[in-house]
Amino acid sequence: MLIRNKLMLRFTLVVLAIQVSFSAFIYYFNASTRAQRFEHRLGTSATLAARLLIRPGKLQTGQLGSLRRRDLLTLPEEQISIYGPGGKLRYSSADDIDQGPNRARLGALRPGQFTGFGAGARREAVGLGYNHEGEQYAIFVSADDQLGWARLYQLGLLLLLGNVGALALTILAGWHFAGAALAPVARIGRQAGRISATNLGRRLSEGNGRDELAQLARAFNGMLAGLEQAFEAQRSFLAHASHELRTPLTTLTGTLETALAYDATLPDARESLAHSLDAARHLQSLTTSLLALAKADGTLPPFAPVRLDECLSQALDFAHAKYPGRELRLAFGALPPTAESDVFMLPGNAELLTTALLNLLDNAAKYSAGPVLAELAYEGPHTLRVRVSDAGPGLSPDELSHIYEPLYRAAGAVGRPGYGLGLPLTQRIVRRHEGRLELTSAVGQGTTATVWLPATPV
């Protein structure tokens, strides 16, 4: 079911429930008031009959004098019955009155108290106990409240017609207001339908910028910005990767074709094989780096407790082996005051963390002729910080803005080994560990890479 129909249906049901409840209250209140009013009129008739017939002693003499039976009847289809001592019928306003219901209540009447009861489909009755000169009398008056029932019927009909009309108006109003409320959603849907992979730069209108729909549009725009950035990164990565892979493949293919066509001696063949082997190793190294980058984006095994100082120490050993003449220093910063034996612990993947730290050390040692300083410390009780600083040529602000793009290489990297995958890989590994990587650099002043990682509380 469409949301518009759901909103209209719920709105209609809520309003209908309120209307029916209010109408039922009005009808019940009027019905109760009618019954009380008519019971009071019946009681008045019973009291009047007692004063006119019992007090003057007309029942004892059996003579009504100038008072006729119909003179006592003031209500529609009114019937009056009076019983004397011993339950003997002393007076009846009509000869065909059914006395069975009256006799059944003789014993329940108390002097001066009214007892109301139903005497038929729409006939209502009141019984009154009356004590006169030590003798007990019972007076019963019944009648049909024709006017009261007619008014109650008119009220019910009016409420029914009013509810039907209000229901129709409620449906129309619900349809209109649901459409008006969902119009911005429909607009957002139309705008989103016009956005595809070829025009991710388009954005949704945020309306007034204050309501929930504006928040939804902002969330969609943020998602579109992320998708646009991811698509751009993917296109850039594919372009650079195809170029980087094509170069060693072309070199390898050309060398082998040349060797096959022109190498006639063993030394020439060995030289061609050496060039082919270099190209194959280059291709293998690049493929391994690309696979490592894909692995960092894929599904990882569950994290386990890892000692970051051991990962950094292992990365330093690898860097020493790769750059034997380079000075690599390790320093430790401040520890939390409550630190015990298990310091520098964090949940993570030791292999990936070692790879990330090695990439930072490799970049620092590759581009700096001076010493490289690696510092491990706590920044707060629950945050570990690794800082790798070098005294290399540094990076310009424009180069820093592209440094995390896969296969991007700065101007100072020309002629040096590498594929521009180290920092993108490191950044993704750090993010997978819910950390943050930041590079600060200035041309001619070196570069500092800082990693913050959440630590296991000690």
C-alpha cells in the first residue's frame, strides 16, 4: 500500500474513532437524561395520584365525585394502578392493565421511595410506596415517552448523518493533506530518479532546510557525495592501474618477442631473460600491492588483542633490512598513570597493522636522506598514537590533497621505486581499525605521518 493511502487511512480511522466516541457520549448522555426526566414525570404522576385519591379517602368510599379517570392521565398512554393493604387492587385507570409486573414488585416498595422499571417495549413504569393513616399503599404509574423517544431518534439520525458527512470530508481532507505532506518526498524521488552513474554531481533540493525532509535530503546528498568520490576514485584507480600494469606487460612482451626474433647467442638471450625477469618481478610486486589494497577493503577475520609496539618493532626490522644504511629511531612517549604490563594493546589485525606502519616507515626512509623518527605513545587513556617523521623534501598542499588516491605519485617520487599504493592502503587499514591517519608536510621541511588508534583500556 502506498504511504499516501496509509496516512489517509490512519488519519481517517483516528478521526472516525474520535467522532464515534464523541457521538456515542452525546447519545448516551441524552438517553440517560431522557430516562431520568421521564422517570421524574412518572414519579410526579404517582405522587399526584396519591394526593388526589388516597388522602381524601376516595378509595375507601369508592366515589371519585367530579374527578374522572382520564383527568388523572397527563402522559401519553398513561396507566395508574393503586394497591391497598394486603395487595388488593383498589384503583385502576383502565380495565385491561396487565397487573402481573406490578404485583411482582409489591413487596419491594418502601414508603416514600420510587422504583423505576420497564413495563414493555417502550413503556416505562414507576412504583411508589405510600403510607396513609397506618396503612400501606402501592402506586404504579406507567406511560410511553413518545416525545422523548422521538427526540432521541432525531438526535441519533442527526449524529449518524453528521458522522457520514464528516467521514466523507475526513477522507477528502486526509487525501489532500497526505498528498501535500508527501509532495516533498515525491519531489525528492523524482530528483533521485534523474541521478545516475553518469551525473553523480547532481544534488537533491533540501527544501526549507529545517524539517525532517531536509535532513533526509542532506543525508542523500552526503551519500551522493561519497558515491561520487568513490566513483571518481575507482575511475582514477582503474586508469592508473591499467597504465601501470600495461607498462611491465608491454616491456615483458616486447623483450620476449625481440629475444625470439633476434637473439642468436646465449649472452643476448640471457640479457633478454634478465630484462624479462625484471619486468615480471615489477608486475608481481604491483599485483601484490593491488591485492593488499583489495584485502584491506574486504572482509577481515575477527579482531584479536594486538600489541602495537610489537607491530612497530617488526615494521622497523623490515625497514632496517630494506634500508640498511638509513638511521631509524624508536622513541616512546608518556604512558597512562594506571598502565600495567599490557600496555599498547588494541583490538585489530597484527598483519595489517604491521603493513600499515611499514608503509609509513618505507615512505619516510625512501624520500629522506636523514634520520627517521618513529614515536609510540598514549594520547589520552584510550587512544594510541604513532608518529613517523622524516626530513625529506616535503609535499605541497596540492600534493597532500591527492596523496591518498591509489597509484598517485608526487613529483618528488619520480625515479624512485613504488606504485603510489602505500598511503591509500595504510589509510584504509587505519580506518578499518576505527582510527585516523593524518599527514602534515611543507616543502623543504619534511613530512610527519600521525596515526591515532583506539586502545584497549588498561
